[in-house]
Amino acid sequence: MINLSEMSKLGFGLMRLPQKNDEIDLERVCDMVDAYMNAGLNYFDTAYVYHGGKSEVAARECIVKRYPRESFMLATKLPAWSIKDYSDRDRIFNEQCERAGVDYFDFYLLHSIEDGSNYDTYEKFDCFNWGIQKKQEGKIKHLGFSYHGTPELLTKVLDLHPEIEFVQIQLNYLDWTNPVIRSGELYDILHERNIPMIIMEPVKGGTLANLKPEFEDKLKAVRPDKSIASWALRYVASLDGVMTILSGMSNEEQMTDNLATFTNFEALSEEEKRVLDEVTAGMLNIPQIGCTSCRYCTDGCPMEIKIPDIFRVMNTIRLYNDEWRAKNYYNQLITTGGRAGDCIECGQCEGVCPQHLPIIELLKEASEKLDK
């Protein structure tokens, strides 16, 4: 069993790194890595598909080449959608080792287990036993999976695979009762089995860092010294059994704020929980598009539509009724990508969306609002 007390509570997710001229800004990432490591933290999370395959390379350049190997923990993931044959498992793994410049990964995950094709692929190609073999070879220290499926499937997978050491789930205060994500139910299953959890999307892709003014005012009235994002992180960090909380930090300001949250960490008080419950109830009454900006949908879009950015525009309109600013942002977006109305309904995006969003219909709605 993994010792929770030895893990960094704040993990650095290498999924939304700062960019310059459409490439990862390695100089800025190095500065962010230094601030993170200097704070005594050392858990880095990447994946084969992040930043079009360049995230693992950034890990090599900004972490592996600059720090002793034993001073940090590196996690990456095996993508089911890239496995067409048994040989693909080793091919991908060896490529990841080369990209990241390492001989082993501290944490290795089967990426995005969910009901249907992904889980079926991992079973079809015996990926769980393959992971055990990689552990025996010393290429993997800890084996787990990231999860986007139903509680029912989670129970089934854990029953079939007791070798799993940890599970990564999406959890935040807005998704706790979400009927699609079902974070609360997933948490309860793992907590009852005493399986350590890594938490992704604690700030829901940045959604919980910028709330409607009336909600921000409620939180600021209680803790004017705390950022809005810190409430989301403290909510998750206050739960038992949470090993590490991933934050896909995109700039130095986010890093500074998150480090402040986890330095001399304070769990939520009962009063803060009550106020956050009020804010959550208010937010749940406003229909939003539950996109977390993972960007899985954009890599294969034949029309190069920046789907997560368009959904951010739509949520801005829904939350703030600020159509003028939102449409200005949209008009900038479509100078380097397709319009919402350019969607040809191929379904590629919906097939890889971890949130199971009806993207085609949502793009139609966006086009009605934005392409006029």
C-alpha cells in the first residue's frame, strides 16, 4: 500500500502548460517546476497524448535533465485508443521512456478507463497483466488507472484486478452529485476499499477558479484572504484517502496561488463547508457545459475546431450574460481554427470525450449563438 504521508498533496499536471508560438514554453515551465520543487513537492503527471505528445518531452527537458531522478515522481499513461496489437503496449511504453528520458516511471496508469471501448481494449490486450510484468521488470513502481466510467464498472474492475494500487478520478465540489460524473459515488467505493486516490479536475478545468460575482462574494465574505480556486482545492484536500491532487497549472500566477494554498494547509471549517454548499447549489441551478478543457477532442477534429474554447465562450454567456466580450473572444478563435458551424458531425470528438458531452449538438447551439 502506498504511504499517503509520503506523497505530495499538490501534483503538477503537465496537461495545460504555457505556450509560446503554439509550442510549450519550456523556459516558463522550468521556472514553474523550480518553484514547485523548491516548495518541497515532487509529483508530476503527464500522458502520451498531452500537448500532442510533447508533454512527456517537456518533462524530460524541464524535470528529468535538471533534477536527480530520485528527487521526483513521474506519472504517465497508456492510451487504449492507440493500441491495435499486443506489440503496441511495449512500443508506446518504450517511446514514452525515450520521450521522458527515464528508465522507469514511478506511477503508470491505464488511461481513461470507462464503460465500452477503452476498458474492453485494456482487457482484450491483457494490459493489466502487462503492467504487472513491467513492475516486475522495475520499469513501473506503482500501477493504477485513471477513470471516467460508472461506479458499477469501477466496482467490477477493482474486483477483477486487486493488483491495482491507486485510482485517479475526477472530483470537485460541483461534480460530487453530477449524474454523469458521479464523483461522490466513485469516492465512496475507493474510500471503503482503502484505495489511495489521485484527484484530477479539482478546479474543473478552471471553471471553479472564476465564479459568477454573486458566488465569489459569498466566499470572499468568509475568507477574503483566500483565492476562489483555493476553495476547490481545499475541498478536495479535506477528504480522507486523497493521495495527490493534480492541478494543470498554465502560468506562474496559478502556481503561486496553489503553493500558497498547500503551504500550512487549512482544511475547510464547518462554516466554510456550509457556505460552499450554498454556492454549489446556486451554481447547479445554472446550466453549464461540463467541459474540462482536456482537449482530447481537438487533436482529431478534421475541421480544426477549438471545441473547449468555444464551450468556454458559451459558458461565459450562460454565467455572465456577457455576449459582447464572449463574441469578441470567439472571433479571435476562428482566425486560427474552424467555426462552430463548420462541424461535419463525424463524431470523433464525442468518441474520446471523458465527460460524455453531446458535442455535436452543443456546437450547433454555439453556432446559432455565435456565427450569426
